[in-house]
Amino acid sequence: MAGHSQFKNIMHRKGRQDAVRSKMFSKLAREITVAAKMGMPDPAMNPRLRLAIQNAKAQSMPKDNIERAIKKASGGDAENYDEVRYEGYGPGGVAVIVEALTDNRNRSASNIRAAFTKAGGSLGETGSVSFMFDRVGEIIYPADKGDADTVMEAAIEAGAEDVQSDENGHVITCAFEDIGDVTTALEGALGEAESVKAIWRPQTGTPVDEERAQSILKLVATLEDDDDVQNVYANFEVDDETLAKLSAA
């Protein structure tokens, strides 16, 4: 858990939320369209679509964009996207998982492989690193939703497994199959979450120094800049001194 939390904190402090909004909205819209196409276009009847819309709203995506993405799913011109997971090793032997939604598997595989190679890593087969991660639910609340004890109590009552709180907010994790129930219970106690996702959480971290960590962050940024890539997870771990340096960079 430590490695994943450090990764999140570093990316938060480096201002990843200030990335080009149009690209972020495009990725959110793609997830909404895929979710609507795979199930009902009504979020009340489609849990995946409900989560996709919730996350889009949390990123201040305009209502018109959300509605347009849903309507696109029922239109004849909607692209067919495949969900693909890529796995490999980055600098320092760090395990990396990349989730993509793509209408061209060859293009995505080529771009992602090139990013790994340029970073001094290597793309592996599906399953080559995922055994080092657990598939869990991650529910994020902003810091102003309550103090650590209040959120911890609500999370326990909701059936969550873990809570980590700091000045950036509260990160609650639960079993993958319990995402829906835990999210609903938390909404009753804390209101709507800022983000609800199924994530890959590292079982253990791979220690790296500042140079390796910078290389990994650069690889992650390159991957996230790809239009087809939705999420990137890595199991690197740094000490407090290195974390402070990376956050200040």
C-alpha cells in the first residue's frame, strides 16, 4: 500500500491535475461511452456508467459533454473500444500495469512498447506482473469531508478494508466485489465521493532511489499522455527524503 500511496502523493503534488483538460475530458468521455455501450444508458441501472459519470463530475467535466458521451454509445457512429491491459517492468525493475481503451490494438501496443523501451524497461505478457498487485476498490474523499477519525469510522461501518488520510484527502480501499455496496454506504455518511475506481494496488513496493523514481515518473507521464491509456499503476517505493525531493521538484 505504501508504494501506491507515495505514487499518488507525488503525482498530486507535482500538479498532475493541471494537465491538459481536453485530453482528460476525452479519456473520461471514452469511459462513459464504453460503459453506456456495455450496459444500460441509465446510470441508475448501470453501476459502471454511474461511477464513470461520478468521476467525470468530480473533474468538473461539463454536463453537456457527459450527456453527449452517453448518447454516442447508442449512435451508429460510436467506435468499438477494446479494454486491454498491458504489463511490464520499468526502470529499476518496477512493475507497471497499464489499462487502455482502444479502437486499434496494434497502435496501442506499439506506442506503449515504445514508451517502455525508451525508459529502459520492457513490456511483458499479460499476467507477467499483475500477480504482484491486488484488484481493489479505491474511494477518494476530499480532506474537508471530515477528520481522519470520522472518515475511518464511516469506512469501517461501510465495510471498507483500509483508510489513509493526509492533507490531500482520504483514500478508502475495499474489496473489488464490494465497491458498489461500500460506495453506497459511504454516500449516506459522507456524501458523494470525489472518485470511485477499481485499481491495482501493489502487494509490496520496489525500493528505488531518486534517479530511478524520476525515470519512472517520466515513464508514467509518457504513458498517461497517450490517448488510449486510461490508468497507470506502479509498485515503486521511496524513502521520506526522496519523496520530499520529488514532491519539491
